[in-house]
Amino acid sequence: MSTRRFSWITAVSAAVLAITVLSVHALRFMPHFADDSFISLRYAQHLIEGQGLTWNPGERVEGYSNLLWVLLIAGFGALSPDHLIVIARWLGFACMSLALLAIVWAAVPKNLRQLLALGWGLMALTLSGPVAAWTIGGLEQPLLTALVLWAVVLARPLLQATDPRRVAVVGLLLGLASLTRPDGIVFGAATCLGLLLASTPRRRGLWVAIRVGAIALGMALAQMAFRKLYYDAWVPNTYYAKVAFGKERLWAGVVWLHYGLGFSLGVVLPALLGVPAAIFDRARRPRVLLALSVLGSWMLYLVFMGGDAIPYRRHFIPLLFLAVLVGIDGVAWLAERGRRWGLVAALPLCVAALVHVTWVQKGAWERERALYDQSHWAGKP
């Protein structure tokens, strides 16, 4: 079998298996549907009914912070206005599947050792509790993750050569991320930073970063202008309820991140192999540095914002996907060391990591909270 045929057969098979596992795992979290998701549905319903983006008809208040997600639900919901919950679930599943496809696209295996790395990454994500829970949870995290992952993956060739069309696509994806969540602009800035740091030569990387950033920033400013015209406000109403700074908030963010990283050791530990891979493998270095720039920036942002109070760490999902993107390079690098010893080391590491991902969810209090908290839909009239 030729290398090309092997690559695409294994890539397609891995993608199908991953999406299948995701769907089965997500069903275990039914009927989880976050209370905040109904805010998005209410705005979408009023938009479908011709009452605009309003919470109460005739009263313009921006009580959502996920414009693109609301518009998507409204667009598909216009076909079946009585089934917005189902539509939100299916959109979440579709977007999370697209994020998995971005991982496959970035790591099409050329041999069995690279297939091991890809297999670990896909299974670590699909077996992850936060990923499964928020696939059907009704909020915008799957969409945000898909946009960011595809932006980072498609930006990789820009580290070596300038392609105006690719620059436009990456900028558009990052701009859409900022429309999905106001803090999506963090991903745009972080990607531009990664392009600057990892590109060769550095001057070319600067110009690529400026062009990508201009597109993303332009879209964010366009939404801000719309907000001012439509709601007569520069920031969404949720800003006043959620944004605060101080030592207590910072410490809460540190604790939140610490617990989340401990919960996700099956992803985090293999991802650490990306560091030596970047140091010792010049071919892998630029793309690992790009992903690490985005990953690190998002982690710092979450710490400063104090983490999140909603169950099962929704903001960890982009972090997990980016960590897997780094970890696949790290695991593949380890597996390729020597004739056998690298594989001997990588295989049990991957198995142990997946065992941890599965085991740590057993009896996890956040899973119970997501399923039975009174602030979440119980699936009853």
C-alpha cells in the first residue's frame, strides 16, 4: 500500500471512529442543557418572529454574548421554530465534529507511529467529559473551538510562505471567533503573536500577522459598531455582570485552572512532549510554537478572568483541542525516536493517558452537577 493511500484511509477511518465515539459519549450526558443556553434560544426565537435581537419585544438589551451562535440557531430554527433545543444540540455536535476534523487534517498519518499519536489525540478528546457534555450543552463552545482550530491549522503554511487567500481565510475564521464570543479576539491576537514568533523570516511573519489581525479586528469593530447603533452600548450587558479584576478573581482563576489541568492529565502530560519536540525537531518547531502561543494566551486570559462557574469547564474545550494539537507532534516525535525504544515508550504513555481520561470521570462531581443541577434543563415539560 502506498504511503498516500495509507494516509487517507487511516485518516478517514480515524475521523469516522472519533465522531462515532463522540456521539455515543455525548448521549451519556443527556439531557444536559445549560440554563444560559435558553438565553440564546430566546433571542433566536424573537429574531425568527421578526421582533429583532431582543429579550423582551420592543426592549433592546444585549443579554447574550454569542452573536454568531444566536444567528446560527435562528437561521436553522426558522425551518423548525418549535425545536430550537434540538437544533442547538445538532449544531453543537456538527461544530465539535468539525473541530475533530481539523485535528485529523493537521495530523494525517504517514506511518503507524504517527497514527498512534493521532489516535491518542482523537480518543483523548472524544472521551473527555467537558467535550462530550458541551457537545450537547447548547452553548457556543463547539463553534468557537471549530473556528479557532481551523484557523490555527490553516495558518501553519503561513509560517513558511505567504498566501493571500490563506491569509484572508485565517483572518475570516478568527473574525468569526470574535463574533462568536467577545473574548474570541484573544484567539485572534494570540494567533498573530504565534505567526510573528514562529515565522521565517520574522519580517515576513510580521506582515502576515498584521494582515490576519486587520481582518479579525475589523470584524470585531464592525460588531462593536452594530452594538452601538442597535443597543446604544459599546459592550454587551453581560460585561457588567461577569467582568471584574482583582486579587480574589485572579486567585479563583489560578485554582480553576489548577483543578482543570489535574482533571485533564491524560491530555496535558502527553502534550508536554511538544516542548522537546519543538526544541529538537526543526520541522515541528514552528507549528508547535504557533499552537503554544494560542494555548498559553488563552490560559492566561482564563486565569485573569477567574475561570468559570458553569459546570464541566466549557472554556477548557479550546484549551484541550490546542493541547492535543501540540501533543500529537510530541507523541509522534517520541514514537519516532530510534528503531523501537521510542515506540515502546510512546505506546504505554498513550494507553495510560486514555485510561486516566476515562477513569477520572467516574463519579466526577461536575458531571453530576451538569446532569442534576436545578439550573439545568431536566428534559421535562
